[in-house]
Amino acid sequence: MRRLRAFGAFWYDFVIGDDWRGAAVVAAAIAATAALVAAGVNAWWLLPVSALAALGWSLRRATAGKN
Amino acid sequence: MTELPLVLTVFVACAVEAVEALTIVLAAGLTREWRSTFQGMGVALVVLAAVIAIVGPALTLIPLQPLRLVVGALLAVFGLQWLRKAVLRASGYKELHDETGIYARQVAAAEAAGTSRRGWVHDWYAFTLSFKGVLLEGLEVVFIALTFGASQHSIGWAAVGATAAVVVVTVVGIAVRAPLARVPENSMKFAVGVMLTSFGVFWAAEGAGVAWPGNDAALLIIVPATLLAGLGYVTVLRRARQAAAAPVAVAVASGGHGPGPVRPEEER
């Protein structure tokens, strides 16, 4: 069980890293894009805008209070 | 789409990881002993080859749209992580990756550790140090090469980029016999972060059913836009640091006490 947990922790750190919120925003944006496409809207713009906004949000959180 | 961006991205990403692995291998080999170091490196390479042999063919069996959805999402998340670290380093909020410093710390730890023999391994410390270093850095190489290659149905070209990077870094490392401290690691990581994020976003959206305006040519907009956004974040963060440092400099010059330097994030 301990090794399984360590294995999971390794992959979490490997892919997601320091800030899970960026991954959550990307996942939510992909789901929203798929939903919009299913509704007939070609929402090509949603994911790039969300990813770059997520980066900005994550950077802001990482640097807040460090000046 | 041409294979050149694929090969170049994998090459640069793999070169960065190979430089980091080289630092660890050199510290183990030069401080402890080469035989156990090479054994550790060899076993790690066998494990990586096994991962490639199992995962590589399996990825080619998955239909392209679901593959691009999953791989694109993973690459976008992974790329954003690289880009975030590179922006924080470029703007001074995180220490730059210092191969010379890392090498010195590894050497000090290797010199302090005792020697123990296990089975066919003469120096267990050198073996595990080399094994872990090569395996962990190698996994990133394998991850990038396989996901990038599979999404473009060009695992062969991705392998060419990865192999070329490892060969170049190994040859230079053998010639120099020191950590490759002059390699502009952060700029390379910034570039790779931009490429991984851009391609990840492109493929994930395509996997979600989006039809990109201009098809593959959309990447000619996405990549520069991501690059500009990254550079923009660096500029904004640098200015914020300078603006915060200015009153401190005035206070120190007039004999007051400033809040002290910004503590960078822990090195990962």
C-alpha cells in the first residue's frame, strides 16, 4: 500500500507538479470545449485562452507576498 | 505537418534532461567509482528501454482522436509546469538551475557516504545515485518523446531527436569531463515549455472535437502567442520585483532596514 501511494505521488508530482490548479483549469477547459462542440459551437479559442490564464493565475499565486 | 518541430522540441527537451543526468553521473563516477556508476546507468537505461518497448507500441494502437485528447491534456499540463518554472526563474523568483552547485552538493554527499557492496555491485551508493539520476531524468525524456511522437504518429522521428540529444550531451560530457554549466538551461526549458504547451493545447482541443481554423497552420499562431504570453509574464514579474526592491534600496541607503531578499522557491 505504501509503495502504491509512493508510486501515485511520484506520477502526481511528475505530471502536475507544484500547482494542481493549472491542471484543473486545463481539464475543465477541455470538458467545456467538448460540451460546446457537442452543442454546435467550434470553441477552438477556449483552451488556449484558459491555459494561458491558468499560467498567469498560477504565477500570481507563486509570487504573491514575495516582494 | 513537418517533422522538424517535433524533432527539435524532443531534441532540446532531451538535451536539458541529459545535461542534468550527466551532472549526477559525473559526480558519482569521478567521486566514487566508474564501474558501479556505469552499472547503475546501464540498469536505468534497460528499465527505460522496457518502458519504451511496452508503452510505445501500445500508444500506436490507440485511435488518433482519443489519443490526442489524453496526450494533449497531459502535454498541456506538463508544458505549463515547465513554462511556470522557467518564467519564475527568468524573473528572479526562483533560483536558476545551477549545474556547478548541484555537482558540488552531489560530490560532497558522495564523498561523505560510506561504501557497501551488494551482490554484483561493488559500490551501492554510486550505483543508486547513478540509477536514480538517469531513470528520473530519462523518464521525462521518454514521456515527452513518446507522447509527442505518438500524437503525430512519428515515434521514429521523436526517437531520432531524443537519441541525437543524448549522444551530443554524452560526447560533450566525455570531452569536457565536467558539468555542462554553460548550457542555457532555463532558456531551453522556456522554449520546451512553450512548445509542449502549444502542441498540448492544439491536440487536446482537436481531441475534444474542435476544428482549428487553418488546420495545422493554427500552430503558427498558437506557438508565437504562447511565447509572447510567457515573455509578457516574465516582464511583468521582473517589473514587480524591481518596483518592490526600489523602496528597499532607498531605505537601506538611508540607514533603514529593508525586508531582506526574496526567498526563492525550493529547488526541485
